[in-house]
Amino acid sequence: ARKNAREADMLWRRALALRERGQGAASLPVAAVLNELGINALQLNQRDVAEQALRRALAIREKLAGINSLLTAEAASNLGIILNAKGDRETALLLLRHAAAVTHVALGGNNPLTKARWSNLSQVEQAGLTAAPEKAAAQQPAAKQSAPQASAAPAVQSAPPASAKAANTPAKPEEKKNYGWPF
């Protein structure tokens, strides 16, 4: 699949048809192929195909393996990555949080897969934080955007200068974001 995604796509579709015929449309082996088909479709930049395959894989795995299984977490994580790429950040965050938490509980916090899932979640969260100010500015009416900031009366008193604040309180080291269970 890494060398030739188009050829892999044909093979995954063929495998899907064979597994559906042999084991039924809603079986764990079918869900495994759908998961791989979705990943491969993302490599081909076929986001809609990837989303459809991973939604189906997730539904099958939730039903047969349970909502808190590693198989379900895998499909949830992959679908979350695709939905984020398509711009559905809220749903992506829900899926990525669930996948990271399930993996953390099942494999422990030091497992490489657990760390990767938390990292995926952190990247989507951080991207949202940097995009939030830009989005808020874009949503303001044009008249408000062009109004000078200095002419508006402040609603609350301004905070003391940072130097005065720093003199009164000891400096704190930057806190490292540490994800744990439960949220």
C-alpha cells in the first residue's frame, strides 16, 4: 500500500467483496478491511471514500467488539483524523479523545500506540487553539473590525503591568500538558 496506493485500493476492494461474501457484511474481518480501505483512500486523497469506509468499520466494531475495545479505538482514531482533515473538528476531537482514552486504559500510558493517540489528539487541539482567534476575528461584523480599539471605553479595569505582577509572585515553570484518565 505504501508503494502503490492505487493498486492497494483495488486489492482492498477485492478483499472487502470476498470477506463480505464469505463472512457477511457485518463481521470483524470485514471491519478490518474497511479500516485499511479507509486509510488507503486517505493516502489517495479520497476523503469521502475514507470517511464512508471508516464510519462503517467503526459501526461494525462498536457493535461486535464493544465501544471500549482497541479495535473500536483504532477505527475511531482513523475516522477522527479524516474528519479533522475534512474540517469537522468537533466530531474529530470526540473520536480522538475516546480512542486515546481506551488505548491508555488497555495498554498503559507508556505504550507507543497510546502516546501516538494522545499526540494525535494534542495536535488537533493545538490546531484549534491557533485557529480560534482568526475565526473569531473573521466572524465579527465589518464595522466592528474597522473601528479603532483605542476609542472604545474599557469595560473593566486593566490588569497591573506584568512587571508589577512579576515582582509580587514567584515565576512558575511552564506546565506540561499531561493527559490522564479520566479526563
